[in-house]
Amino acid sequence: MSIEPGKREYLGLEVVIASERLRGLIRQAEQVAPTNATVLITGESGTGKEVIARAVHHHSARRAKSWVDINCTALPEHLVESELFGHERGAFSGADSTKAGLFEMAHEGTLFLDEIGDLDARAQVKLLRILDGAPYYRLGGVKKVHVDVRLVTATNQDLKTAAEQGRFRFDLYHRLCQVRLHVPPLRERREDIIPLATHFIETQKRELQISQEAVNILEAYSWPGNVRELRNVMIRAAVFAQGSEITVQDLPEECHQDAYASSLVSLSVLGEAERDAIAHVLQQADGHQQRAAQTLGISRRTLQRRIKSYGLRVERGVSVRV
């Protein structure tokens, strides 16, 4: 199964796919999609976990049915059960009418629960029963509800560790993790940075380009906020750009600082490589500086400056680093 670089659309969300790692992840999503296995998507905040969840639904036999998604952190603690499983009129103060829960709304389709690690303990128990095929009651209800739902969840937490520490049910963790898909951070798939940046710019000003200097900084930055941070940076840059291209001056200071630190590391590595090369050539030339300079293609005076700069002690027959 081959995934070509380019753009795809999942449930109205346009997705940019460039790196081999992301293409491999989409291939996995396509493979698991036709099954009924529950899928746990892991990764740092802002990496695009919802994109993978949408891809699973898009390629499944349920694609013509409902797609329902909710961030568990957005559910008020006292309303979690009501939102997920519904309630009958009068079930609690303020329940003025009967309400279907998200599971009923997703019947025969897919329910995506983002940040599942924040789900409270009571809801975890009920969720486990539903995953095992058991019908359930709405809050205050007397009639059991049966649903057929494909469940996809996501988290930026280490759920296994949370389970070992008693903060998450171990049995639920294993039930959710029939298939685990991990979304790597943006810093580990740098081939996606510029295609994504270009895409985000085009949503604001299609004619804008990115200068080569800005490209270098974008590629060197570590993107701790991942794709979400890149989107915000590029949209802001596009809005305030004065000319026909986004320049270094249009990028935030933190991008510059990270790129500067990266360049210092690169220079340090290059310096070490040159020092080792000079020491090796001097060794081969038995410490004869004129012969070593000719081999290196530099003047003897330049070689002497390098020897002094790198702290090399040269003796005939041997060259020793100090």
C-alpha cells in the first residue's frame, strides 16, 4: 500500500502528508480502519492525533455514518456521565428534558474521545462495560440502551504508567489499546515542516513565499508545540508580512534562539571534525608541517594557525592533541 506525498481531506479537514513517517502512520490507519478494533492514538499535544482518528473513520465501513468527537477535558466533572451516556428528564437538577448521550449520537458510526486519560473513574467503569458489549442506562433511565459504536481514543499521557499508579483502570487501558498508533512530534519528521508552513500561509495569503533564511530557521526550530504551534506562527507571519515573502523578521524570537543554538552545535561538530582531520594528516606526515599543508590543500601559515587554534602539539614523528 503506497501513500503519496501531498494533501488529503478527512471529514472536511485538509491534511498535508510529506514525511515517510507520517505516510507510514496513514498506511497503518488505513489498515486498521476496516476492522472493529478499538484504537488508542498517542503523542504529544498538537501533533495531529485527531487527523489520524479521522483517517480511521474515513477509511472504515462506517464512513457514511456519524462521526462524533469530544475532548474529555472539556466535560465538566458533574456532567461527564450525562454527556457520554445521556439522561432522562428529571434525572438531576436542570435536566428539563431527555437527552441522548454521545454514544447514542454515534450509533453505527465512530466516537472519538480525545484526552481519554482525563476521564473520571466512574465514567471509566461504565465505558469498560459498553466496550464489552453490555447495554447501559441513561442517567435516571429505566430502559437499557444498546449501541453499535467504533471507539477511537487519544491521549498525550502515558496511560500505562497512569494505570500502574492507580490513576487509570488497567483493564480499560488494555481494552482501549487493541491497536496503538503513535504520532511522532514534528521535530522527528522535519520533512513535514515546510509543506505544512506553506499550507498554513496559503489559508491567509496564497501569493506569499518563504525566504530561504526563514526556511532554515523553521527547519532548525524544535517546535515544542508541534503542528499547532507551527500553524499559529505561520498564520501570524502571513498576516503581518510586509512584502511578497515571509522573512526571518516575521518569525518569533524563540524560533531565532533555537536556530542559533542549533548552529552553534553544528559549528562545534565541524570544528571537531577539522581538528581530527589535521591531527590525522600530521600523523601521516610524521609531523612535517609543509607536507601536511600540501595534503590538506592549505598554506603552511594557515596550518600553523589551525594547530595553535586547536591546541595541537606537533613533534617530528608524532602529532599529539593537548
